[in-house]
Amino acid sequence: MHSPEKPATSTRAPSHLFYQSRLRRPLVDRAEGIYLWDQNGNRFIDGSSGAMVVNIGHGNRHVIDTMKEQMDRVTFAYRLHFENQPAEDLARRIAGYMPDGMDKVFFVSGGSEAVESCLKFARQYAVAVGQKQRWKIISRFPSYHGGTLGALAVTGYAALTDPFTPMMKDMPKIPAPTAYLDRDNLSMEEHGLRYADRLEETILAEGAESVLAFIMEPVGGASTGALVAPDSYYSRIREICDRYGVLLIHDEVMSGVGRTGKFLGGDYWNCRPDLIALSKGFGSGYSPLGAMVAPSRMVQPVLDTGGFQHGYTYAGNPLACAAGGAVLDEIERLDLIGNAEAMGEVLRYELVELSKRFPFIGDVRGKGLLLAAEFVEDLVTMKPLPKEQNAFQRVVDIAYDKGLIIYSRRTRGGVEGDHFLVCPPMIVTRQQIGEIVAILADTLRDLANELDLPVNK
Ligand code: PMP
């Protein structure tokens, strides 16, 4: 158990961290299932699967053994020199989970690379089919699509983008559908349509012939706190993209590979994206791994005009792909997608119960085990807590001291607000959810005391 007498901090000066750490974090020692231990023997519940990565949990024997076998055989063979069986097998299996026609898988090593590949592939496709004038990519704010300059240009997150704006193309952004904040007297479905129509307005304002693609997370990640749009949003977005010949890119880096209780977050709706970015749970923390998934009908014109002028050295290497295949084995063998759906319902119920005790929780949302709760000062106006209270950071720190890792951000629609995400590995059991919720309740009680927030009996 986590013992507060043993400080969970290290004394070593880190030479690999490039940010000011408010609190020193301990050295990690080992991990198993949903738990991590530091070198002082303190146990932590990985309530955020790292950064929503370790979907199948830590220390999975099958994945480790498969990787060891692969390492004994061959770890790296450059893709221009050799094809490799683990990559071919994984591509075929992934295609089997994709919407109809999405049958080509371009491997990369992470989420930013997956998004960057989608943006560049979309452009090359447009050029290949004679639409050279299309280059603008519309995205949403808030959003996070990656740290490389291309992915950052479509990211709606001022703190991360501001220093780099002179180095990036200014890409148009529309508001993410924070319908829960809107006070207008519309039904949820009407809200969904209204937010989706912002895409059409922006396409027309930019000049439809110049717009290449629209990128969105079907179930939001950390920046929006697991934002889910009203159902009407998704089909209207597809309609608008079709009307103006704009490609629809789904960033499923966080929501993909089962986390939402379906293989893709977009599977909850009939979204029909043209390109999909995957990562995080794909390698589940065992290996850096990501992919862009595309349909043959788009790949062929690019091949016919010389092939995709893009790629990464480590892409599709046999070790990463063997790890990805073994992760998929475990997802299938243990029915982890079914478990994510079932345990997601249990956890959501518990979060809603907590929101009754702690009325400064104004919204609980998400799908499967991609769940978030948002803090508000007032349930009627949905005003955010004052920034100075630093609630998003305090909730994480208090939980950490109690041995629970959660994830948080202060970003929401037009105004800032605090939310935290609870996203344990997809192997989580009902009893472990009980452990998580008990610590969370203690954490929220302490937070309420510290920030003078209301608590119901
Ligand atoms: N897209 C989304 C939706 C993400 O959540 C992230 C990572 N948080 C990325 C892209 C970038 O992934 P990576 O950090 O692996 O480059």
C-alpha cells in the first residue's frame, strides 16, 4: 500500500526532464497489472494508464515473451530492404477492425507521427487527383493532435502552440462541441447540428476549393476531457465534408484500440472517416507504435504518382509490430473491449455518484474507459473555478499522494476550465474500480476542504 511516511520523491537531479517540475516524482521500480511501484516500495494505481497508453495493463507475460522471441530473431530490418511478417500480420489484423474499405496501414512510432502522416498523405492524395489548390486543414479548439510542427498547427491549445506560431501555417479552427456549457434553449441534437455547421461556415469563409481536410477526435482526449458530441454532430460533419470534397481525418490516437468500449471511438456513430490515426493503446506502452489507416482507393493514386514521399526510420520495425500483434492477441483473448465497455459503465456510475456528493463536479462524460469529470464553480451558470485555485493540478497531486494516478488539464471551449480524466487499463476489475473510487472520494473531500468548495452529505 502507498505509505505517506516514505516520501514518494527522488533526490536525483534529473538530466532528461526539460520542464520545471513542481513536485519531484519518484523513481519507478516495477509495474504489474494496474499498479506501479516506486523505489521506496510505494504502490500507485495507474488510474490514467500512463497517458491513456497502457490499455492492456503492465507486465503482460504474453507480450513480453513475444517481444523476447522477436528480439532473439530480428529487432530491426529497414523497410526499404526487407518486408517483415509481424508488420504484414499486424496490418492485416488492424484492417479487419476498420470501417469498410480502410485496408491499408502505414506504420509509425507514435501519435504525432500518425497525425503528421495523415496530414501529409491527405495533401499528397489531393495533388495526385489533380486538386493542388487544397491544403488547408480545419481542426477544433481545444484539441491536441501532437507536438511536431504540422500536428501542432492543427492543435487548438494556446499554451502549447503560442511559442511556435511564427513557425507554423495558421490553420482555421472551429469550436469543439461543448454543448453541455451552452445555455441556449436547444435540444442536444440541435446543439450538435449547430456546432457541426460551424465547419460548413468555415469551409465557405476559407474558400471551399482551398480546404483539404477536417481533423477531429471522435471522443475527445485530454484537451477536452473526453468530450463526446451529440449524435447529430457526427453525421452532419460527414455530410458537410462530402458536400465540399473535404477529407475527414479521425485522430483516434487516444480513443482507438478499444479504450472507448469499441475498437474505434468513431464506431459509436456512422462516421466513415477517410483517414484514421492510431497510437497509444496500439503498442500499449510495450513499444512505440502508431499507424495511419487509409483506404486503397486513396492509396492507389498516390502510388501511381510516385508513392508517399514520407516515412520514418523506425516505422514498421519487426519488434514494435510483434509487440502490437501480441497486444491485439490479449485484447481479443481477454475480451478487453467488452471489459472496457462494462467497467466503463461501472466507473461512470460511480463518477456520477461522486458528482452528487461533490457538486463542484459539473459534468461527467466520455465513452468506455475514456472518462472525465469537469469542475465548475456553479452548476447553473457552469462557470469554471477560478484559475488561481489551480484545481486541475491540485486534484492530481492530492490523488498522487494517496497512491492514485489520474490525468488533468485546464482547457475547455471558449473559456478555460478544470477537468480530470480517470482511464485505468482495460483489464481493470470491478473491485479495483472500488479502490479507485474510494481514493478519488478522499481526494475530492481534501480538495473541497483546501479550496473551500461545497460538499453534500
Ligand atoms: N493525438 C491525440 C488525440 C493525443 O492524445 C496525442 C497524445 N496525447 C497525440 C495525438 C500525440 O501523440 P504522441 O504524444 O504519441 O506523439
